[in-house]
Amino acid sequence: MSVFATASGIGSWPGTVARTAAEIVVGELAGALAHLVELPARGVGADTLGRAGALLVDVAIDTVPRGYRIAARPGAVTRRAVSLLDEDMDALEEAWEAAGLRGGGRPVKVQAPGPITLAAGLELANGHRAITDPGALRDLAASLGEGVGAHRAALARRLETPVVVQLDEPSLPSALGGRLTGVTSLSPIAPLDEAVAEALLDTCVGGVGTEVLLHSCAPELPWNLLARSGIGAVSVDAGTLRAADLDGVAAFVETGRAVMLGVVPAAAPERRPSAEEVAGAVVAVTDRLGFGRSALRDRIGVTPACGLAGATTQWARTAIELARTAAAAFADDPDAI
């Protein structure tokens, strides 16, 4: 059974208090796939790109008016990112210890920006996106893989449990489709070649040294590319899947890998869905893949549709509870849903 054929959160969480967030996530997901929380409301260094400042090896970042830029040397932004990540790891370790889970073998997930999204979001010194420079692209992917691998290993030692990795790639479809904007209209960004994207992902996966999940809430994921890559699972907003995607999902699953379906709303809807309705949303997708439900029971996981940073804390807790309940129902007896 894939470690990803269960329930988890995407990573981002509302609020600014790491210990409270970690206690909730561990309490709701300890029997599934708990994760290190990300609290972007804390500001610089706490969002997806900012967290990379704590992970990259021999690469520093700083802020500019448009976001983040690669810097010549570590400064206040890098130090803040490292401090926030340490705080989050301390909070998870305390919650893990309090729940009596140390050494119990339950896996934990950590998240980081993927190499394409990172290069699309970071500026070079000349103001252009790093993705426009092939050398910077390669260096960032190698640095990220090494840094995330070290981060994963450090957390595994602290918790005495396996740790897997999620790479967030919301910019992947835009990069491949040539939809990233340049500094000006006179400096367009060419589409990223699929072979280059695949090599970047595999470079990063190779450095991480464990099972890797790719997450994206964006539509038009390149399923053929992902099937060729070393990615072990894909997490997707089920609401973005169209008929053309289902063949790709089916082919990906047929290789023995897993898909985590984001079927729980990322923000509180007018009416809370029941666990049965969430489980029904899962089989509404799986029944279109051409396999029997039982054949997929160890290949399908459940998550919120996207990150929960914009939700209330109450809904964030409810969302991962619903994901956990639906995943358990599908794993136990999918034909009964």
C-alpha cells in the first residue's frame, strides 16, 4: 500500500501559532499522514517561496518589491525563514511526543516548493525570473533537493519516524504552457520544455532520498510527464480534473503509484458536507478511471482541495477530519460507498 493512500493536509494552515496548529494536525491525522504545518500569515519567510530560504543549500534569498530574489549571501530574510522552520519543527516534535508517537513508525510529511515553481517565483539579480536562466534552474533544483533531503533526515531523527516529502508545483502547468509573464511585455518567457522539467523534478527527487509527492491545485497537469518522472504520487484538486485528465490519472495509477484527490473544500462552504458526501466525491472520480474500486483502495488518498491558510481554524480542523474519514471509508470497503 502506498504511504500516500490515506488522508493528509496540503501543508498551509491558518493562524500564526505553530504549537496550536501542530497539536490539531497531529490529533486529527496521526493515524493517517500528519504533516509539518506552514503558517504563511506570519509573513516573510513563512510562505511557500519564503520557506525555501531555510532549505536551499549555498543559495540565499532576499525580498524585493515583487517578492523574493536570489541573494549573494544570507541575510535577515534567510535567518527569519530558518527560525520559523525551526519553530515549526519544535512544535511538531512536541505534539508528536505528547501523542506518544515517537518511534511508532507512523509517517510524517514535509512540504517544499518544487524546482519549477521555485524558479518561476524567484528573481535573479537582473530582475528576470530564475526560470529564464538554464544554469540557475539546474543549480536551484540541485540545491533544493539537497536541502530538502537534509531537512527530511533531521526531522526523521527528531521524531524517530519515516518522513516523506511533498513538492508544491502550482506553476508547473503555466511554465510548460508559456503562460508565465516576463518583467515587461518585451521580455516574454518561453515555454519550459517537458524534458527539462522532467529532469529538474528527477534531480530534486534524487536529492530528497525518499518517496516524493507532487502537489498542484492548478488545472492541466502534465500527466504523461509525471508518469515518466520519479514522482511517487500526485496530489490534485479534484475540481480541476476534466475528461482529458482522467486517462492520465488512470495511466499514472496503473504504474503502481498513488493519487491524492482534493475533494474537501479549502474554505468553509455554506453547508458542511457529510463524510458520506466526501467519500462519494472520491468514488465519483475513481469510478471514471476504468478500474474496480477495490483495485484502487491502496492507490487513492484524500485531501482538502488546496491549502487551508485562508480558512478558519475551525474549518481547517473539520476539513482534515472529513478527509481522514473519507479515506478510511475508501480503504476499508470502497464498494460500500
